[in-house]
Amino acid sequence: MATGEPRVDGSGLEEVTVVALRSTRQDRALLIAVWVLTVAVLVLGGIAKSPILLVWGTVGLIAAIFLSRIHFRDTRGSGTSTPPDADPDAGASRVGSTPEAADTDKEHS
């Protein structure tokens, strides 16, 4: 089963695997582009005294601040280089047991 596909357990409910997302260098470049465009629109709106440019610059400013917070939160994570779910044997309860077997053990206990 591929990651992200829904899985149906015994109760008939679907369980969806959540994929951990992290900001990358490309995200940082896009964030810088958002800030540059926002500042440019605000400056042009101030120089031209154009209300629509000031409104869009303010919307861009709010978006840039929000995206910056998300980017900094993702890049200043827990300090580990690999996420905890990257270890395939993390869910195994016994030596030689598979993660699927560990899941069935949890269901029965």
C-alpha cells in the first residue's frame, strides 16, 4: 500500500497516513519573492497614492507574515534530522516482528 492511501481497518473506518511536510530551500526562495513583491506593491501604492495597490500590498503583507511564521516553525523543528515515523521498525513490539503485526497486537490489547 502506498503512503497516503486510505486504509480500512476492522471497524470499517478509513485511516489516512499523514505525511510530514518540511520547508525546503525552494520554499525559502518563494518566501523571499513574496516579500519582495509585497514591498514593491506597497511602495508603488504609496508613491502613486493608489488605494487598490495599498489594499493588495496589505493582503500580501499579511500573507507574507503568515507564511514566514510557518516557514520558521518548520525549519526550527525538533532538532532531529529524521522524523520519528521514518524508522520502519519503530512500531514493532517484538524482535523479528513487522510493524503490521505490531498494529494487530495493539488492536487486540
